[in-house]
Amino acid sequence: MLTGKREVGTSTAEKAIMPSSDSTAVTGRQHSMPDPDQAWAAVVRRDRSCDGSFVYAVKTTGVYCRPGCPSRRPLRENVAFYVDGTTARARGFRACRRCRPDDPATGVHEMVARARTFLEQHIDEPVTLGRLAGAVGASRFHLQRTFTRQVGVSPKRFHMALRAGRFRSALRRGTPVLDAAFEAGFGGSSRAYETAQGYFGMTPALYRRGAPGVLISFATRDTAIGVLLLAATERGVCAVFLGDTRAAVERMLADEYPRARCSVAASDGGTSFDRQLRQWADDVSRAVEDPARSTDVPIDLAGTAFQERVWQTLRTIPAGQTRSYAALAEAVGSPTSVRAVAQACAHNRIAVLVPCHRVVRSNGETGGYRWGHARKRRLLEAESHARSGRKP
């Protein structure tokens, strides 16, 4: 487990990227200027752990580089330091063709990719932040800040999500809870139970057994885009599936919770929960037909911290509007995590209410959709017509 504790003292690499008292506004955000002496020491060392913290520009060549650039070292008096490439270009410098300081495929992106690979290869053992930083050649401070900005969660949370995924897979194979906990790298069942409550919404034993005894009620409705199934626990709607037939959507629910007590809500009368569930199903099916209608339906959808941020942000996109995956990544505060945002959309289990259909590609193409491209296009067309006041 990543601890994130800082050791006494600060490494030279960390000092080189620590904020100084001077700052300058760059693209609307405050960035700290690097300390010239510490930055120069990093350049002399060709310290790749400082890549992404600042760039240095050589006055005699008109080029700016990463601290770790392998090119010949310039004379100190010919060097100026800037917070990033944008600032250096504004001063008339151009990017180095050798170290490519602005190339997203290198530098900090490469560092984060190495960190993710390392965590994926060490799921079943503790990984401190210091160990991870040493493995990728970065300071703890720089790695923690950069990883969180790009991935959307800290290295610790990312590592925990990987463990939770392995734990889930082991439980689904029928592995006993304690064995599954050790297989996933938990020190014991207590830590595994704590994690499972956050990621599964139930205890590991219940999940392993296919959620036996958990009451999930559902109702189906025919809509213009196929059969809609709405399922709910006592805490709210946990699934809205779309499919071609009732059998297909009921199978989706059974696959997710194979031993839960899934029952059809009474079509008439029944308990107060049955009546409430039928009302929710009616509201969501009407929203498919008439997107201008407002729906106030509680949801019970658990995921990783990053997934929940994405899903919550999706619910703020008005009907009739769309966002690109890049814009959504920017909205959740992680502009470089476009792929992770797309994966969060793909794992959304609540269609329509969590409107992942409103996310499209930057070139305007509709992109993928868990319940089919044709359904996504129909939803978007209906919402566009409703917004403009035209009939589809």
C-alpha cells in the first residue's frame, strides 16, 4: 500500500522543483519560478526527475530544453529558466528537437506511464511513495503531484483500485475471502472488507457469493431505443440497462449480481417500494422519449474516486449539449486523463440518468457507447430536437 509519508529532509531533486517565493501567471494559473541555482544544478546533473518542473533556455541558440536533455551543456551565463515551454516561447525561444520538451509522449507523461506500469506489476505487495519514485527516477513530491494531475487520483488510490479489481476477480472465481484478500495484496481480511465496502457497495463475502440475500427490484419499459431496465436497491437506482429484449437486459442484471434477490416490481399495487420503482422507470423511459422532461431519481452508483467524479460531472451536462472527452477531462480537473475519462464512461452502469451519451469525440463523431452506437445517436438527436423545439 502506498503510504505517501515524507522522510525527514528533502532530496536535491525535490528542492529543485519546490516553489520559490516568486511566481508568474501562465495561461491563467499561478506557477512558481524555479530557483536559478537549484535549477542549474539539475541541468548540470541532467536530472530527468525535474523534467516538467521547468525548462531552461539557451540565449546563444534560441532553444529551450528539459532539465534532463542529453545535449551539450551550455555556459551558465547563457542560460535562463522558465516555468514551462509556453513562457519560453513567449520570450522568443523554440523547443529543442532532441528532448522535445513539449511532446506529450515524453517527459512527465512517460514518467507517469512508468509509474502506472510499476504499480500494475506490484499489485500484491506494499509500494511506498518513496519506492515508486525511486523506480521511475523522480522525486516523491514531483511524482505525487504529476501523477494525481494526469491520472485523476493519487498513486495510492490508483494502487488500491488495482487491488480492488484483483480482489473482485478472485471473489468472482469463487476464491475464499481470506485467500482472495492475500492474493490481492491485502494484509488481512479487515483491510479487504474496508476496501470492498467502498468499491463494491457490500461486503466481500456477499459479493463473492453473488450478493445472496441482497434485494434488487427492477422494472422494464419499452422505449424508442429498445427495452429499458431500471433496477434499484433500498438506497436508490443501481442500474439502468438498454437492450433489444427483456431477456437481454435481465441477463445483464443477473451477470452483475448472480445470486442477488432480483425481482420484478409488481405491475400494479405492491409495496410502496414497488410503486416508487415503477414511477422511476416511467420517469426515465419518458426522459428517453422527451428529454426536456426533468427527472429527479436518486442513484446508488459506487466506483473509484475518479469514476465518481466523472459520473457526477456527466450529470451537469444539460440535455441537448455535448462535451468532448478532452473537455470532460478538463472539467474533472485532470486534462491529460482523456483515456481514463473514456473508460469511466464505459463503466457507467446507469444509462440516461448518468448521461455518458453526451460525450463525443473532439472531431464531432459520436464515439462509442456501452449500449450501442445507434442508441447513442438516437438519444443525441432527440435531445437536440427537444432543445431547439423541433419534433424529431
